[in-house]
Amino acid sequence: MSRSIIATELAPAAIGPYSQAVRAGNTVYFSGQIPLDPATGALVDGDIAAQTRRVFDNLTAVASAAGGSLAQIVRVGIYVTDLANFATVNAVMAEYFQTPYPARSTIEVSGLPKAAQVEIDAVMVLD
């Protein structure tokens, strides 16, 4: 099975020893994205909705660099620092995905890099 690294300047550079995504065969595994502005590397200003939109914009850029789109994502993992934001994250996700939605888990965590409120990873299968 072939394996290739996916990288784009339209999403934030990795802040650790990992790739933005790795393609193995026709499956693309996305590393977790936090709400970093790809141009500055800084956390975006704003509430959980603004942070979640930035994360999905970053994931969109990585999906495109891999030759796909969010419509081909089959699984999403969402990590939030406060489950009270669950409804807001759902509303923002609905702006980016349509039915049939990908499989998903949402997990509350005690902290995320750079004090982000949300981190999202994904798995995409290319046709």
C-alpha cells in the first residue's frame, strides 16, 4: 500500500512532530486541527463558533490538498474543553456537512494546545 504525506500552506503548519494528513491507499487520516490562522499561526479570536469554523476551514484546505472534500469524510473526532458548547459545535458542523453525516464522537477534554476550545480530526475515503 502506498503512503503519502498531505501538506498545504492553506492550513496551519504542524506544531509538533506530525503531518497535517497522511494518505494510505484511498484513505486519508487527518491530524487534529485547532483554530489556528494558517497565515499567522496564531489562535483565532472569537467564541467557540468562530474557533469551530476556523477548524473546519483548515480541514477543508487539507481535504482539498489530498484531492477530496469534506463530503468524503467518513469519521470526525471532536474534542472540546466544555461540553456546554456541544449545541454550538453541532450548528457550525451543520454549515459544513450535509446528510448523510459522517460518523462522529465528541469528547470533553481538560485542555488543548494553545488554549484552544476545540480540536477536530477526521478520516476521509477518496472515491
